[in-house]
Amino acid sequence: MAGMKAARSPRSPAGGPPTGLRERKKAKTREAIRAAAYGLIREQGYEATTTEQIAERAEVSPSTLFRYFPAKEDIVLTDEYDPVMAAELAARPADEPWPASLRHVIRKAVELGAGEEAELTRLRARLLAEVPAVRSRMLERMSVTGRLLGRAIADRTGLAPECLEVRVLSMSVVGGLLEVSRYWAEHDHEENLADLVERALDVLEHGLPTAGED
């Protein structure tokens, strides 16, 4: 769900502090690499920015960079909140209607990204909309998010994670959020992102609006 959320230090599902010195050091390195990448992309564009330049600015070796991010696109797209979202969904009341559960989890994702610098959120969305390599990598990563979400759905419903219905629901959610991010960037970030997410959730819950409806 990379276009939606900030890339911050890993936290416990309850929102507590990062767990352990080792994890904090790893998070610091990841953040340094991301900061270097975003700075270079702002200055010279995505295509002109190389992983060697990113590693040099972040003061890490290229091999260290690739241990954290297998490809340049992953620096933009990787986020640590997919497991948190799955845990949030699994923790919802068993008798809660599915639309309410999904809205809670997705709103949580938007809230987690609300503290990110607005310029970074817009930059990430713009890269997703404009750079084919970033969009292609995102499509690959969507399957990971979909599987995590699908397992949480299956645990709550008793359905198999690989059954068609679970797969359709989970991938509809992540695909819808991808399109929200692209739409937002393509329209110059004029509308409120949270409002666009709510519109997407309305489509998932109720279907397409009637032509001419507000």
C-alpha cells in the first residue's frame, strides 16, 4: 500500500516504540537510504538517479543498499505497514460487518501516513502514476499485500485463503487503493486523499454510483 502510507520506523501492532536496538538501527539505515533517494529524485528526476548515487549520499555501500532494497523501485514503494494492517483486521470483532472492518483497517493505513511530509506523499504518488518501472514493481508488490489481507480475511471467515472469493475481495481492496493514488497524482493532488479513499470504499461496498449523482 505504498502510495498511501509513510515509510517510518517499524512499530508494534499496538503502535508502541520500535522493538530492540538492532531493529532501530536497521530502521535508521532504511530511512537514510530513502531520504537520499527522495532528495536526488527531487533534484534530478527518477530516471537520472542511480543506486550508486543513492548509496553515496546515504553513506552506505551499494551492497548494503541492496540488502535493504533489491531494486531502486523498492526504495519508493516498500512500506512496513502491511503486517500491521493484517493484524488490525484480524483483531476486529468477529460479528462486525465486513464493510465496517475494511473501512477501519484502510482508515488506519491513511492515518499512519498522515504524519508524513506532504511533499513526500505527493512525490510517491506522482512516481507511481508517471514512471512505468515504479508502477510495474507496485503491481508485483500488490500480490504480497493481497495475500496478507487474504489470510486475515480467511482467518475470520473460515474460508480458504486461496479461494476465489477471498482473492477477489483482497485484491479488489489493494487494487482500489492503487487507483486512488494514481488518480490523486493525475489530478495534481487537488482533492483530499482521505476523501478519495472513502469514495473508493463506497464503490467496493455499494458498486458504481448512478450517472449524475453527486
